[in-house]
Amino acid sequence: MKIHLIFLLLPLALPAQRFYGDDPLEFEPKPHNVPVAANRKLSDYYDLFSNQFGNPGERNKPKSPPTRAKGVSTLGEPMQGAWWRKRHYYNRMSLEQLQLGAGGTTPPAPGKWTIISAKNEGVTPGFTVIDANKRMFFVKFDPKSNPEMATAADAVTGRLFHAMGYHVPDNYIAYFTEKDLEIGKDVKIAGALGKKRPMVWADVEEILRKVPQKDGRFRATASLALPGKPIGPPRYFGTRADDPNDTVPHEHRRDFRALHVIDAWLDHDDSRAINNIDILVKENGIQYVRHYQLDFGSTLGSATEKANSARSGTYFFSWKESAAQLFTLGLYVPYWAKADYPDFPSIGKFEYKVFDPERWVPEYPNVAFLNRLPDDEFWGAKLVTAFTDEEIKAIVAKGDLTDPKAADWLAKCLTERRNKIGKAYFKKVIPFDHFHIEQGQLQWTDLAAKLGYYPETAVDIQWSAFDNAANKKSPISGATSNSLPALRDGYSCATLTSRTKKSQTIDVFLRHSGSDTKIVGIDRTW
């Protein structure tokens, strides 16, 4: 009986092998078919209060071992698929490709726009239209107080998000006149008491009176309808119960955690769940859920309906800041209040001198952002710092700002905020990436040194033989250079240790098979 018990318990004690023959994985597994998924609606107020005063999701706790990012390859990269794709950092895009964004070749066709629905309430109402080529676009406007602001922010930020690999809509800045519009058949609109009634031309005129126009022309964001069926927003925690492919809790996704770094760069403080969307799409006979980032009109100093608040980058409510105000009798001056904003109505409030990526937060807490670790931040920072000054200027040009000084200021802010992000997060880990093998040696790029943020990081190297089945390293005596060890089969590991901060290491795992050697794993500590 005791012998049987020992054999029953033995498999539980055996360590699982670390690498498999198909590692490192590049893409998510082929998706399971999703025959149907509910259109989930999320209350903005419920989302605010549950995140501000509740504790949704699985949270990393200060005195407990943190949960490292999941859903990543053995190289630490998010796998390509329904959430994200490798783009600019991994495969340099041309200036033209960066400017095109998610599509860029199918703007609304010349001719009549047929209104099929409309939103007439609020400061910045909008239309849903069908163009002359029978394609549907969602049309949104700038506020009258800030012409060009929200539309430019949407155009620029959407292209940056696309270049960083996220799924986004195909958005355009479009111009039209009142004569280009017509009302479709049986279109309804909300009346004064909210009751639907047939839309008439006076409703179109009322909407257009609320938005800026110049010489009879109106400027708008025209967003091409996404292919597939919208099924509501993905939360920043948990998974969708009706999506069998959604297996990694969102608060542990690297591509969600790192959004804190990206959103800080772009001042996307309105990065709440309802500004994302899940779409049920069909490809190669399989229906699955693809996840999109959208609604970028509240970025780059814009709050969509007005210029952003000077306190952007702080929570709506903070116990710490409230206490500081209370105990200093209102004399406490928060850091954000020291910012100086130039008078550019087409940008709103966007600056770089006071900006601190470590202190920036969205409008209310977000468990995915709170769970971020230095390796998540490093991944986000390398996407942000991949844009050159010239590339930033080229993308800003797609905002079509008529004031060249405003365009220069926007590009300047993005460039300087990018640099602050690189300096903040490349010092938290050894900032090496692009590992490769060249002439029998392990090579890499020091991102911080390449971009001029810090001097070259000095490291010590120790090679080990790696037992993949036991997940155990055995140091190789004298193997302390970047030259590969003389192994023809099995695995090895190069441990790079910072000479100035010993806690910072990188383990680079290699698989040897005859004359072929391949990098199969990267693991960072800090």
C-alpha cells in the first residue's frame, strides 16, 4: 500500500520540462469556433465604481510573489493573433505604411453620404452613414471650442496603436458639406423626451450647428465599420465566458499590462473598458472573437468634447491626494498643477516637461495596469521608443492640423515623452533585446545605449548546461564569454548579470541540434 502511494505521488514531484519542440511559439493556437457570443453591455458608472472602490480581478500583492505575465511565448513576447500582431518594432514599417495605419486606402467615397442613424444629444453628436460605395462609416466631430482637436488625436493615436501591433479601426479625417448628406429611409432619432421619431432635415441642421465648420465645410473622423459582429467590450480583468479562446485572465496579459506605458505616452487617460470592443469575425470558415482598441478622441490633450483637464494623468479620486489637501488646508500643490500648456486649441492640454510616466495613471484604477512588472514595462517601452523623430512627425502630419506650430508642439511632446519612458523603464531591467547568434557568438542590442538614454550596460556571462526535463542549470567551468559552448545536442543557458545591479539578470536559453543552434527562451529578473 505504501509503495502504491509513493508511485501515485511521484509524478506530482517531478518538474515539468521547460521547452518543447515547437518553442518558441509565434502565434496563438488555431482558434476554436465560436458559434455564438452575447453582446455584452457594460455600464460606465458601474465600471468606474467597481474599479475605484472594489478589487476586481487577481491582483499582485506587495508581499507575495507576483504573477508573471501569461499568454507569452518562451521568449517573453505576446503571441500574435486575436489581441495583437508584430509590427513596427519587429519589422520596420515605412513612413507611408505608418501614415496609412490600419487601412488607409478606402476613405469615404465622393458623393452622397446617406445617414442611417444619428446621435443628436451631447456636445459632439455624430452620424452613421453609408457612402457611395455602400460602406458604413461612423462619423464623429470636434467640439466647437476646439476645432481639429479630437479628430487629430484620433487620427494620430490610432496610427501609433496600429504600428505597435494592436487591432484598431480604419479611421480617416474627412471633409464634407451639408449638400453631401441625405437622410436614409425610415431613420429614427430621439426626440426631446427621448422617444424615437422619424428624422427630418431640421435634425441634421441642428446637429451641424453644434460642430465647427469653415467656409461651409465640416471636418470629422470617419471610422470604417469593423468587419463582423460587435459583442461588447473586453474588461481589463477576467475572461469572456462565451469565448473558449479567451483563456488568459486579462489582468495577466502582457499586451494589456504594458498598455499603461503606452497610454501614459499618449495621455490616454480615458482607457476604460468601454473604449475597447470585441468583434465576432469569420476567417477560413472559423468564427472567433477579435479584440480592438478604439475611440482615441480622448488622447494627446483632448477630452473629446473639450480640452483635457490639467489634472489628466491622475485618478478621479485618490485617498492619498485627498488627505494631503485636507491636512495642508488646501495648500498642497500636486505635481500636475505645475504644468504649463501653450494655447493650441487644436491640441488641448498636452505637455512633456512635468510628465512622469511612473506617476501617470488613467482616470480610475485598472487591475491590469496595477499588475504590471518591470518586464511588462520594458516590453511596452520598447514599442514606444521604436518610433524615430522623423516617424513621429510623419504620423502627426496625418492629424491634418492647420497650425504648423501646433503640429510641431504635438510632435515635440510625443518625442520628449517617448524619451522619458525609455529612461524610466530601460533602467529597471537589463535593456538587451534582439538576441541572435552570429559567428558562433551570442549577440544582442542594448536598447538604452542605442537610443542614447544610458551608457552601455556592463554584464558578466556564465554559461550552463541546461537539463530541460529537470529544469535545472549546471554551470560550465570557464564558459564566461559570449562564445557559444561546444554542445551538439540538448540545451544551454547564458546567464547575463548586470555588474552594477546584481539582481538584474537575463537567462538566454539555446537548443542545440547538431550544427543548428536556436534561441528558444528569454527570462528576465530585476
